Amino acid sequence: MKNISNIQTIADIVRVNARARPAQTAIFYNGKTTSYAELDSRSNQVANGLLGENPTRQSRVTILDKNSDTYFEILFGSAKANMVLAVLNWRLFASEIAYLIDDAKTELLFVGPEFFDLIAGIRDELKTVKKIIAVSGEHSEWETYISWRDGQSADESGASAGGDDDVVLQMYTSGTTGNPKGVQLTNASLLAFIAPCAREYVGYNDRDVSSVFLPVFHLVGTGLGLATFYAGGKNVVLRDTVPAEILRLIAEQRITVAVFVPALILFLLHF
């Protein structure tokens, strides 16, 4: 792993790797590849777009979507803008999702196509939301992500990516004893998790191909994806957990690192 000493924040992960290995694939998703240079440039566009919507440091941006390449563009873009990305569990009920969107004081909400109807049904309950962006697909009332992103400059925003104690991600507990609780993950806490994963526990390197098959609203889904980026490797992202697709991608993409929950392992063994 080259240049990892230069990684001081989550935003630095993509910046450092874009300089060290610009043409190397960072993400494979749905038959498309994204290089580290492209991920850096697109996350710059996201950062500039977010700052144009709301320049307030540490303000919350929220996403309700399944796994995609876009998720990591938004994550790195919000980190570069020193904003916090709140990642919602799309398996929750509509009433719970409405509660979380308001709990995060969301002004800008990114929504995947599977959840257009859900958000439309609770729109009047979302007190703080000022703008909704359709992550993929089209919605008659919302701007599309590609149109919004590509309308922004790809230059570095100049905004500080924050320090150790600045929050990068806000994830939520399952809420088994009440409403889900927001867990704030800082630059320091995330790096304390992903750096040992990359260096020691898994021992990633820039030739590794890792799977992002588990939902990114779980720390394992997002965190191990970030650990792969930290080491300069490639993430293979799957939108839905489909056993046949998992087995196909493991062989096709020559995946070297995969993490599964026990129930999924059983599905794969008996598929």
C-alpha cells in the first residue's frame, strides 16, 4: 500500500489513490467500471454541488438507496465538503424512514428508484427536506443525480475535509427497543476501523478485488468497501443479494476478499 501515510481523512482515500493509480479500477458495478481518477473527479462534483445547496459545515445529507457506484461518489463527495452522510436502512417501515429523515435534519435527500413511491407517500411529513434528487431513473418532480452532478465543477472545492473529530457518516441502529438511534462515525473512528482491516486483519493490497454485497447501510458493507479503497484495490458492488449473481461475479471478477453473513453462506452452499 503506497502513500497511505498521506491518508488523514476519509476524503483523502480517494484523493491519494487518484494520484497514485489514476487509471486503476476503483469500482465495478452493473457492468461498468469507475477508475480512481473518475471517482475523485465525480466526488469533487458532488462536493461542489452539496456546497452550492448548503455550505454549512457538518450539515446532514441523506441517502435512501440500495448498493451502487453512486453511493461511494456521494460518500466521498460529502466527506470532501465536510458534510455528514446519513445512510438509511431501506428495510424499515415508511413511518420509521420519515422519522430518521427528520432526525437527521435532512435538507438534501438522495432517493433510489425502488423508493420513489415510498418517499412520495411521506413527502408532506418531511419537515426539513428542501430538495430531493433521484439517484437513478427519472421522477417527474425531482432532478436526476446525473444531471445535478454533471452540472458541477470537477475542481477541488477548496473546503476543508475536516479533522479527526468531524463526523463523516451517520448510521442507525435497528431500533429494537424504540426508534433507531443515530451513530455518528468520525474521520478518526472510521480510519481506526478500516486501516487495521486493510493493513493487518485482512491484509488488503492494491491487487485485491473485494465484494460489496452486503447492504451499505451496515458498517460492514460500507466499512470494508472503504478498507479496499484505502489499500487501492477494486470493489465489486452488487445492488441486490442474489446468489446466482454473487457466484457469477466471484468467478468473473476474480474476487479475492468476500464477507458474508451465515445465512447467505448457507444459500450459496445449497444454490
